[in-house]
Amino acid sequence: MYPNDPHQFPTPTPTPPPTDYLNQIAPQAPKKTLMSFGIRQVIVVGGALILLVIILIIIVNSIAGARRDPLERLSARLTSTETIVTAAQPNLKSSKLRSLNSNLSLSMTNTNRDIAKPFLSAGIDIKKLDKKIVAGESTEALAERLENARLNAVYDRTYAREMAYQLGTLLTLMKQTYTDSNNGELRTFLTTAYNNLEPTQASFANFSENE
């Protein structure tokens, strides 16, 4: 083979393959799909869902508790008030106050008897009240003040003043419960109880030993 041989063809210079071709034959990284979560992602998502459920439970329980508390307090207060009213009767000197208290005792007895059904319709079992609420509505301190008044011979006017205040708080709680509730049966009961107690509360507030 001669270098200057005119019949000798030059050896062609190899052309590098196009980039697209190289990309086609190169190993392809696996494509991530929307469902291809790793363990860490599953744990994060699961934890977030659990936290959301806990928050929702807390919110629901808070709302339910906010609705139950006034009802339970009202029931507990009615019961404790009736106890004070019953215990007071033998200690009253004024015939007018004895008559007023006797009527109140009958009204409280009827109210505490009739309360069960409408409260149950609102989800409250008056025999299963929260113990903390019952303790908070205790009238032990009031009973002690009345005993001191009896020992100091000022029972009648002390009792009239204390009962006017006690019934006033009951009326306020009844109005609050009525406003917060949309239960028809409960609202009917509250209206009747309120109308029965309101004039009695006014009579205690206006009581005078000089009459």
C-alpha cells in the first residue's frame, strides 16, 4: 500500500454519536410516582392525621362540655337549695317568712321532681352529675352562716337575704341555660320554673321583720 496511491481512500474520522442517542442508551433513573412514599413520609403523614383527630376530639369535647356545664350546675344548685330551704323551716320565727318558705319548699320539690325528663332529653342524667360540679354547688358555707345567724338571734333577716341571693343566682342560671339551649322541652321546663321562682325571689328580697 503506497501513501501516494490515488486509489487509496482516506480513512473517515469517526463522528461522535449525538447527545440524544447517549441519553437514550444511558440508564434511566426510576421515576417517582405520587404513591411511592417512603417509610418516613408515611410516618409524617400518619402522625399529622393522628394529631388532627386528637384536635378534633378536644374541640368536640370542649363544645359538649360547655353545653353540659350550665345544665349540671343548675341541677346541682336546685338540689342544694332545696336542702337549705327544708332545713330552714323550723328555725323561722316570722309567720310571713314561714309561709313564704313553705311555698318555696313545695315549688323546689316540684321543680326537682320535674327536672329529670327535660334534662334527659338534653343529654343530662341528673343522677350522674359531675362530682366536681356538685361539690362546687355545695351550700355548706351558707349553712354555716345561717347557723351563726340562729345563734345570734338574727336568723330571719339573714335567711331572707341569703335566700334572695341564692334564688337570684338560680334565675340567672336558668336564663343562661334557656338562651344556650335549642331543646324545646327543656326551654318549656325552664320557662315554667323561672316564672314560679321569680316572684318568690322578689318576696324574699323585699322581706322586712317590721311588717
